Amino acid sequence: MIVSNASPLIVLGKVGQLQLLKACFERIIIPPAVVEEVLAQAESAEALALRQGIADGWILTEKVKPLLRTAVMGKGETEAISLAAKKKYRLLLDDDTAKAYATLSGVEAHGMLYVLLLAVKKKKISRDEAKDVLQQMILSGFYISTEIYARFVDLLESM
């Protein structure tokens, strides 16, 4: 089980790949602020995918009292870090500032590239499929530097 912030749900939901989280972690848990953020655009692909994951029982929601008070992060990030710290679970998020706060809170945090690498390692998708998913993510607005992209491809090729 892993806790997720909204960004992985939105990015994977937009490209029709939210099931990668189920394939890699079986279940994920999210706080209410993350649900609100993903459902903000009620008929979007990511909102529909989230509703389906909740209905199917592999996406769980849980209220949490925020451990952090900061204007630097949004409510979803704050609640996700707090929930991961409370449960002692790993956390999915991509924002570097939020990752730093997570680390300071004793939470192991990973981003979307970790999910793709893990999916390949667990043989849930092929290396080529991981590259295709990343390309779809980039086309839908996911930002990755060319240096990180090249390192990701090198890691994939070494697997």
C-alpha cells in the first residue's frame, strides 16, 4: 500500500493508465483534499478513473489531521504527507518542495518515474510500454527535463 498525492492520479488518469498504481501497489490510500483536487473537473478522464478505482475498492480514502502548516504547499500535498507519516507508508508525489517536506517528516517519497520503473521491474509493462506511457504523460502536460528523460531511458535499458 502507498499514499498518493493528486498529481500521480491526475497524470495517469489523463492518459488512461491509473491501473498501473493498482498493478504496482495493489491498493493506494488518499486523503480527502486529494479526492477534491482530482474531482475538481468532474467529467475529466482522471476524475472518472478515480471514481472507478474507489468504487472497485483499490483506492481508499482516509481523513487525516495535517501535521504541517505551510503556505508553500497545497492542502492535498500537506494531507498526503501527513497521512503517509501517520501510516508509515511510502508516498507518491512529484513536487520537489513537497518531497523535501516529506523527507523532513520521515516519509519516503517517490515520483511518477519510480512508478514506471517499478511497473517494468514487476513485469506489469514492458520497457517500450513504459516509454510510451511517459510520452503520453509528457504530451498531456507532465514536465520532465531532457537530462532526467535520458537518465530514465538509460535505466530502462539496463533493466
